[in-house]
Amino acid sequence: MGHGKIEAYNKIVKNEFLALEDIKNIDDGKLMYDMFVNLPLGGKILESHIIF
């Protein structure tokens, strides 16, 4: 996957996460995001990461 496509995919994943989660503080946000991207979805594991 090209660099631009990876960045676009990461942005979509981040936006989906932010739309779904009620983040109380940065530490909770980091933990929740890590769980979000590492859950298997249809047999695929997301490997994107946000730097807070």
C-alpha cells in the first residue's frame, strides 16, 4: 500500500474511533485506541496508530 493510501486509511480509522468513543482523558484515549485497532474485525487486525 502506498504511503498516501496508508495515511488516508489511518485518518479514516482515527475518525471512526473518535466518532465511537467517549474519551475522558489522554491516557484513557491511548488505551482505548490501542484496543480499538487491535481487535480482529472480520479476520483482519488493524495496525494503524495515532500519536496523541
